[in-house]
Amino acid sequence: HDGRPVPADKWESFKREWAACRNLSHRNIVRFNRVVWFITSSQQAQRQRLNPEVPHLCIEMEYCSLGNLEKLLHKAMDLSHTRKEKTQPRDLTDYEKQAAKFSRVLELRLRIAYQVASALDHMHSHGVVHRDLRPTNIVLTLERANSSEGGVKLIAKVCDFGASGHARTSSGTLLTTTS
């Protein structure tokens, strides 16, 4: 999803996403705040290519400043190729520094994988199955590390629960994981 408003006829997907996420509170799951309904003016609708006669929905959620994991992976690959051209670390943005570190440091990649696994474990323990997990549905943000660690930490958060569902057996019993 590109973040633009969606017509209200997509309400079922929104309901699924909202129902799946509103009760999931975990450091590695994007926090959902509220659903906003609105009708656009004719001018706004024309600019955004929306139907002005149809109400639209937006889910307001936590902002994750670094975009998604797929973009970070592409940036890391680009930087590994340009690194040969001797790009100076001080010339890189914070995002590019994280991407460069991601391509070099196995521990960071494992930490991201662990964070995603932790989010999935939490979801599954609440009976929620994502069903569309991929790099574009993992968003990233930076968190200031405590003073003893110094610097910033890259934090992964699972998002886009539009295809999610509840885990059930063929007999209809809800499946959950045990902790």
C-alpha cells in the first residue's frame, strides 16, 4: 500500500487490518492509532486521482522514518558497489550509514531477523497470522541507544495486516503458540 487513502469499499481489508492490530502491542509491530473516514473535495480528488463521491479511509499509525526493509536492502547493495569508489563515511546520510552497516555486519542482520521473529511470535500467540510477510511489509526506524551503548539502533516493525487472519484448525479451533 502506498499510503494514499483507499475507497471505503475496501472496508473489509481495513477491518481485518484494524482487528488484527489494535490489540497487538509489541515493540516490533507498527502501532495503530485510529481509522479516519473522510470525503475529498473535487479538487483534492482530481489531484490525488480519487473518486470524490466515495468516502475514503486511512489508518493512522506509527511513523517509521527509514522506510521498508526492501529499500534498505537495495541501498545496501548500491553502497557496496559504490564503496569500491571510496565513498567517505562522513558523506553518507544516517540512512545510508545504516544501509552500509547492514551490508557489512552480520550481527545487525541477525538482530533484524530476531526482531521480526519476535513480532511473529507475539502475533501467533494472539492467534493472528500475517499471511503477507515480505521485506516491503517490514518497516524500519532508528531508536537512540542508551548512554552505555551509544549511537542509534535499527528497529524493525512488521506492518500491513490487510491479508491477516486468525489461525484456526479445520475444526474451527483457534491455534495459538505456547510461551
